[in-house]
Amino acid sequence: MIEMTRLNGTKLIINALLIETIEEVPDTVITLTTGKKILASEPAAVLIDRIRQHLREIGLVASIVRSEQTEGPSS
């Protein structure tokens, strides 16, 4: 879960695993896998850093890196 701020200043906690896209047009628009769109006051780079930190905390980043080191990148 990551914290973000709506344009009206209210805080919102969203499930980072449900984020499909983040766009800056010029406001930051988060599109979830459910199709719901949320406007955020934070720039995309800040949200991406929060997502990366969250993935590290739950162990997903480490498992992907380990897999690539032993099996090579998937492509």
C-alpha cells in the first residue's frame, strides 16, 4: 500500500499492486486495474519511488532480481 494525496489535499492509501498506469497530463493520473482513475498531487516520479519501496518491503523486487541473476532476464 502506498500513500498519495488527491488534488483536494485529502490523503489516500492505495494498493500499489493494482496500479496499471501513471500519467502526467499535466496532473498525475493513476489508473488502476479496475479501470478507476485517481488524480494525485504528487508527480509520477515520487509515486514510482513509493511503489518501488513498497515492492522491496514485501519482497517482490528481491525475488525478481534473484530470478534474473540465476535464470537471466525473461524476454
